[in-house]
Amino acid sequence: MIDVEAVGRSVGPVEESWTTRDCLLYALGVGAGSVDATAELDLTTECSEGAPLQVLPTFAVVVAARLRRIYAQLGELDFTRIVHGSQEVQLMATLPPEGSVLLTTEVTGLHDKGSDALIELATSGVDPRTGEPVFRSVSTLFVKGAGGWGGGRGPAGPEAVPDREPDVVVPMETRADQALLYRLSGDLNPLHTDPVFARRAGFQVPILHGLCTYGFTGRALMHAFCDSDASRFHGMSARFSRPVIPGDRLDVHLWRQGAGVARFRTVNQRGEVVLDRGTCTYGEPLPTGAGRGHSS
């Protein structure tokens, strides 16, 4: 049962570091180089001449998710009844291939959706050398059967994407083993690999990690609106609306909406929307942050 008094509780700061290997593995996990192994060398290898390694901006959500101790502040949770509701990430600095941040995660919302509940968690990452903010990650968890205590329903969700044909459609292909590859970035939830566990959670087969779909979509946004320059990517937010099965095709529908703002949604080959009500912000290059700290 959810502890309805959890709002305001936090854990951290805790220092988390990453290596070039982590960044490369994440890029491969969200499909970089899978269609043409020579097309995204600045994301998939540190050895490319004339193209220094870039870190995908959505790698920030993987780093933020490492502070799992926050779940102990939420009461007793049945993880077969939890799905990722939405995800937002805002970058204040560009992530380097080798770096670290001080993470703090807070329970910022707990909403009663009738029979179900929605938990909001916000994680900030700051440079351990300077104290300057590097990123902020906000996620919601939809907990089936955990509502009904009489709490507020929470704010209205983000507005729908434009009701017109998209300006750009970026096709992407996931692999049958995509979840097996993506899980090496740290999310070992058996929902994505174990058929028995997936059936207990109400799915016929293991489903792809929502943040893997999010990372595929972030790649499409970076290439379409930032000229493939990670430093110009400022943030993205979206709602998870339907699971993706490893091997599905993903078509990212993009709409330009004023200077530095785009809207998006991601659709599978069956025409089903899997990531919806998305907003991306982009613009001038961000400074580099998240340098190595000097912990004792």
C-alpha cells in the first residue's frame, strides 16, 4: 500500500558517476548505429576521426534513475502493478563522456486517480565541483489498484499534439533483442525479459522499457531539430500511452511550433500511439557540466 504521507520525502545527495563505456552502451541500447553502423559514429565510438564522442541527452534519465532508494519512502509497492506514466528531462549543461553528478530525488506528487494512483518523482543532478545544475528529471509512476484514499486527482495533463499532418516523420526500427541490450544500462526489471513475470503483470509477452522508446524518440528529435548536435538539445517531455514490443517499428511524428519548440508523438507499425503529447525544446549550445567530483 502506498504511504499517502510520502510527498516531500527525499533521498540524497548521492554522487553517481559514469564512463565512456556507459554512454556507448546506452547509445546502442536506444538504436544508434543499428541501421547503418557508420552513420552515428559520434554516438557509438570514441575512436572516430574528426567526430568527438557525443553523449545522448536522454542518458540523463538513466543516471537519474540510479537513485532507487526513493522507493523505500513510498510504502509497499507491487512492481507488477506499476507502469511508467510520463517522463520529462531538462538539460542545463551538456553531459560529458566521463562525469559525475550529485543526485537528489524527491517525492513531489501523489495523486488519487480513483481506483489507481499516480506518483511523481523529481531528480536533480548538480555538478559536484561547482554546484551548478546539470539536469532535472521528472517521472510519474502509474500504480494500478492503489487509489481511492480521497486525495486530489492532480493537475491536468499536457495538451494534445497539433491536429494536422506532421511536418516530419522519422522512421526507426527496434530489434527483437532491444530490451536485452537496453537493460545493460541498469534497468533489470524482469517485465522486459521474463515471459512469466510479464504475464503476471498483464502482458502477453515482455515489453520494451518505456525509457528505451523515450531514448529512440530523443535521438530522432536531436537529429531533426538540433542538427545532430547534443549540446543544442535542451529538454523533452512525453506521456507513455501504450507498450512497445521489441522488434516494433517506431515512427516519430514531429511538428515545429515556434522558435526552439517542437511537438511530437511516436507511433508503432500498427498505427498505435506509444508515446504521446510530447514537447521538445532546443536552441543555442549548452555549456559542458557534470565534471568529476573529489569525494573522499
